[in-house]
Amino acid sequence: MSAYGDAVRALARKAYTIAQLRAILVRKQHAEEDICACIERLQAIGYVNDERVAQAFVAQKKSNRGARWLIQAMRHKGIEEHIAQEAVDALSKEEVRAHALTWAKRKMHAYAGHKLYAALIRRGYDASVARWVCDECTKPAP
């Protein structure tokens, strides 16, 4: 089968980044010039779009992960850092705080004090967001 046929078949299952698609085609032992031509063709018709993949990834994972984690995961998928950063920057500070607080309230029984802060940092939230969430979780009920 041609590189284009293999690429379209893969893209019919799920959206891939350019780097992921290139890896699939290399694994199938297509020639480099065929891979480059195929990817250019797919980009021209809009079948491959790293920006769209980044936005979908952030939309899917934003409810329980912070910006640092999201960017690192997208870089691992082969998305360029500036594209990943743009997708994460589309999130408002209030939205990030709300997601972090929701996650923390669900997990609060497992973490106490500084352990909650450390868990938020490990999930990729900024220190300021983690501190705000810890403060909110330890406030006495009105």
C-alpha cells in the first residue's frame, strides 16, 4: 500500500500529529521522499494539523492536569513547543484554578496540607495555583 493510503487509514482511526504520523509511516518502511510528499499533501487538505491536535488534547486533559504537564505531554507527542504553549494559553486563569480546585476537593481525603500542594505541582499546576487551591481547601466553612 502507498504511504498516502497507510496515512489515511491511520487518520481514519484517530488524529495524529505530524511526528506521530511520520513514525507510523517509517515503521511501515515507506521511503522518506514518499513520507514527506504524503505529509505535505495531508497538511494541504487539512487532514493533519498539529494545532488542532493540541487544542483537542488540552480540551480533553485540562480538567485534571496543569499547564506544565500538558506542554510536556504534547512535546512528547511531537507537537512543537510554541504550538503547545498557544493551546495552553487559551485556558483562562480562572478555568485552571476551577479545575485544580475540583480535582483537589475530590482527592483531599488522600492528601493533607503540604502533600496536596506537592500533588498539584506533580500534576503540572503552577505554584501560585497550587498555593491558592491549598488555601481554598483549608478555609473554614462559613
